Amino acid sequence: MNFKDIKTTLLPYAGIIRFMIILVVSHFVWKFTVLGEESGGQVTFFGCDISAPFVWMSEHIASVVYLFLQWFGYDVERVGDTIVRFANGNGARIVWSCTGIKQSYIFFCIILFSRGPWKHKLWFIPLGILVCYVVNIIRITGLNMIIYNHREWFDFLHEHLFKYLFYAILFLLWMWWEEKFAPLSRKKATEIES
């Protein structure tokens, strides 16, 4: 098989390959440039303190999750600014890495570097970031509801199931972009060539 055959074979998967490359690259750029302690301490970007938005977002998410849990009828309290704890002692601390900021950044990169008209990117990126925010609130609220009776499930749900469901949502958002808006740039390119 020569290079042309490989290119022809992979062409139908070009969008998915682009998505995966952007996802992996943006993940590793984040992983190696944004550093912080899992216990909720200082967050840095190339050594510069960028903790403020993460602290604010951790506190905000904790208060929203607290309100939702109360609304669903749970006997819950906030301990400090970022801990949500049930009367039975189970609960969770919302740390900087639970803010959804990383997922919003990855979504931003995916759409920014995807094909499609800029005029649509200007509204689609904020919409996607809002979706990331809502999904994160649902994820953390749901995780807390489950660990109310099953604390032992926390690690599996937090580190595996809910994390990958979040990335599945990013993929679905990208698919929506790719199906509805990327064809507009292909159509415009075809018209220019004609």
C-alpha cells in the first residue's frame, strides 16, 4: 500500500481523526501546563498562579449542587466553601479539577480548529461551553446522589464512568458541528472552485 492508497482509505475518517488529534493534543497541553494539587490548592499555568477562576468556580459549583440536592429532598449541608455533605456523612469536595474548565477548554479547541464558518463558531463555542457547564452540574449532582447510599462507588463513577460520559458529550457536540456547520465551509469551497 502506498501513501496515496492510505490517504484514500483514511479520507472518510478525516473528521474523526482531526477530532481525536485535537482532543489528545489539547488534553496533553493542559496536562503539562496547568498544574494543581487535587486537594484544591494553588493552580498554575507555566508557573503563574491562575487559582482565582478555579476557586470561584469550585465554590459556585458546590453552591449550585447543594441547591439542587436540597431541591431533590436530600438532607445536605455545605461545609466550608466547597464540600457538600449529607447527614449520613457521605459527600464530596468540589476541587479545581471538578470545575469543567478543562472540558470547556478542550471543546473550545476542538471547534476552533475544526472546519466551519467563523460566524457560526462565534455562537457555537459559547453554546458548547454552556452545555459543558450544565453537564458538569448534572454530573456532580448525580455523583453526589449516588454516593449518598453507595460511597464505595465514588472512585469508579468519578474516575471512569462520568469522566468518559463527559467526553462523549464533547464528541456529540462536535458531531453536531460537523454535520450542520462544517458542510457550509465545504459547500463554500466547492462554489469557489466552480
